[in-house]
Amino acid sequence: MSTTYTKLEAWCLDHRKTATAPAFILLLLLAKPTILSLTIGALIVVLGEMGRTWSSGYIDKNAKLATAGPYRFTRNPLYFFNGMIFVGFCIMAANPWAAIFGIISFTIIYRATMRSEAEFIAPIFGEEFDKWAAVVPMFWPKWTSYPAQGQFSWALVAKHREQKNALAMLLGILLFIGIYILYSAS
């Protein structure tokens, strides 16, 4: 990899929220939503948020390796469902150029994040992590027979403040509806 790209990934890793903001702002600025794009996109955003909630109910960060629920199919379900949410917003925007920029940004940001987190938790969970990582893919879900350990907990969902994320997704959907109303009125 080039040094410039490595530096970009490192910056994105340290500034994930800041790095994500321009892609979302560009989606908003270039959005030309339609009823169809809003409907399909909002449905995908809601499904992605449901997936995030599902994932949040299984993970007790750095205390116990999550291998049940969505963690049987991908080591990073929260990021997978973030990607799903982002694709939903791209569909709502109905602008392919903004979507292409956004998807490239998302890939750069989360690829670095997933690698860094794997390097961090591998020594914490040792052989258990190695066995899990050998079977369960890093990002794209795949059906596995990995033995699940753990159960869903609403307390974990609350601990991770997933309700704040759900509210942010709702506000995002409302922003795109507002853009549609403004766009269709002119």
C-alpha cells in the first residue's frame, strides 16, 4: 500500500466520526430523493438499525468474546449494519456520484477500523479469538457452524446507548424527507 493511503487510513481510524461526516453531508447536499428512493432507502436504514440493535445485545466489549447472534456470521456485525444503513441513505439520496464517494469513504474508514480492532482484541482473547476468526469472516456475513456462546441482553443494548443511534437514524430519514419536500416544491 502507498504511504499516502496508509496515512489516510490512519487518520480515518483516529477520526472516524469526523471522516464519516463529509460523506453524509455530500449525500444531503446532492440528494434528489424520490418517493421510491425514500421508501426503499428508509426500509434499508430501519433494517440496518434493527441489525445494530441485535448486535449490541450480544457484545460486552473487551469482557467476553461475542460469538452468538450475528457474531456467528461476521466478526463485525455493527460495522456491517452501519454499511447497510449507509447504503440505505445512499439510496434515499438517489445520486450515484455521492453514493460512490460515500461507499469509497466508508470502505477506507471501516477497513482500517476492523483491522485495528482485530489487532487489539486478538491478544485479549487469545486462542478463543483465533479459532473464531478462522471460521467467522471479518465483514461479509457467512453462515457458519461456530458454537454460539452468550445470549441477547437488552441491558447491553442500553449500555451501548443504541437508542441514541436509532434516534440519529430517524433524524437522518427525516432530513431526506425534508429534502424531498423542498426539492419537489421547487
